[in-house]
Amino acid sequence: MEKKPKWMELPRCVVIGHGVLSEVSNVCRTLKLVGHAAVIVDGITVRIAGKKVADILRDGGYGVSIIKTESITGSEIKRAAKNAGRVRSNFVLGVGGGRVIDMAKVVSTRLQIPFLSVPTAASHDGIVSPRASVNRSGRSVSVTAQSPLGIIADTKIIASAPPRMMLAGCGDLISNYTAVLDWQLANKVRGEEYSEYAAALSEMSAKIIMDKADALKPAQEESVRVVLKALVSSGVAMSIAGSSRPASGSEHKFSHALDRIAKKPALHGEQCAVGTIMMMYLHGGDWRHIKNSLEKMGAPATARELGISDEETIKALVNARRIRPERYTILEHVRLGKSAAEEVAVATGVIEG
């Protein structure tokens, strides 16, 4: 039986470096973008980079509307899309962190116009991926969107972000290891389609971070450049696979479960990284290497360092398999109960015994 044709959306232009925000108009012209730009920001990123992007675009002859957003809910998406459509925007720029860029993805997808990713932090691979996290009834749901046509990542701006943000990006990348293992398991047990190329690219992105764990410094632009390149590669792996499989598995389920259970969740990438320690243990892999790498770079490696209680950790570990149950992972394979979950968390040092 012939397989369905697979469409791959890949970025056409990736610009990473010191002060490259000034190249916004040039990048748009290179990509043959004309007319009106909708610049999506939040209350913080409008000051950090959003207003400057808007000014540069206006100087370059583009019409510009700035659209502020503080959340990514159905009503906010509808409002932002309506505002962008009212002025007949020809393309969208997301200037900010994950939430802002996800909003730009969804709005541009809804309006069927291109979007450019202009990250102000390197906190996760959403700056490149064709997926977006949308809040529905207080729960984060992953939806299909479009990949950015271009990425403009100014290392000067991103290096000035809180150090925790880049470390979360490193954690999100390291989690690719268990995501790929889960994907391979699903292929073996359920015959799920598997791409060796996408998996290899995803693992390479994680390996880059692991190999440089003791040298990555959030405030240094060279470190930011390394992390950004790995995030781009991870996002491209998802585009090649046609799903988030290469970079999202059991560790992401654990993180999403924590978002629902914990009184005060940590950053997405931080939670995924701690989840990776435990999922690697379940896979029988070298979980100690994962944990040591996180410790070397100064990222959280325990529940206490996340600010999450032992009880919340165990509950999330037990309930994680209920997140996206159609996605087969090691959690569906072993189906942890409370006592087994506690054993895993203690054995890996994620919680104290």
C-alpha cells in the first residue's frame, strides 16, 4: 500500500547572531514578504524587542500593527486573529517567548499567511516547531500549526534574558533522548511510522547540549548561539517527522501532568528535563548521565529544585499516561502505580527517600 504524501514545512531563512534584530526588514524582503505586518508581543517583550521590530519594519516601508497578548486561549486567539485580519495583515511576526510565538503560529495558520519567529529567550524548541500549546479550560493542549518561514534570533537580546530561560531550553533539548526512545518503542510495539532521519537529528540536538554541559553559560552569547542552533535542529526534526514525536514523549507527558497538578509549576523545559531522568531510568538507559549534565549546567535535577513537592511529583508520574493517551510511550508500557512511581522517583534521586 502506498503511503500518503508527506508535506514538510521548513524555515527558509535562519538568522542568528549579535544585533541581527536590525535585519528584520531585510529578511522580510529576502522572503518576498510585502504589505502589512502584524507584530504579536506581550507586555514585556514589546519593550525588549517588539517596538524596535515595528519601527524597523516601518522604516523599511512596511505597514505595521502591534498586537499585545498575555495568554493563549481560544478567545485571545480569536481576538488577535480578528485584529490582524481587520488591517489585512500579509504576514505575522511573533516577538517574545514560547507563548507569544505560539500565538503567532496559530493566528498566522488561521489567517493562512506566513509567520516569522523572533525569540527573546531560548527556553524551548517551540521557536521553530510546527506545534503550539493552547490553553483550553485551564489545560495546555498541543495543536498543529505552521513552521516559521524565517527565524531571527538576536543573541544579544537572548543572552540578557533570565539565565533560567536558557537552561530550560537545554532541558527541553535533553528530553529528546527519551522522546526518541518512546518513538522507537511505539514503532516496535504498535508499528507506528518512524523516521530514522528525524530521530537522528533530534538526538544530535540533545547530544550537542550534553557534550557542552559544563561550558554553557546563559549570559554568554556563544552559549546562546549553541543552544539556538540545537533548538532549530530539534524543530526541523519535528517538521521532517510531521509530528512532535522526535522531541515529545513520556517526559513531556510528565511535564503536562505537573502543569495540572502542581500548585506552582516550574518552566516547561525544566520539568521535561527532570522527567527525562525518570523516563530514562524506566527505559533502562543512562539516567545518571542525564542528571549529571543538568547539574553541571546548573539546571534543576530534583523535584525540590523545581519547587515541586514529592507528593505532586508522584501524582504527576502516575497520571502522566492519561495525557495524550493515544501517544504510546514507556508510561503506557509499564503503567506505574503509586508505589512503583515513588520507587522510580527515589531511585533516581528526584525525590528523597
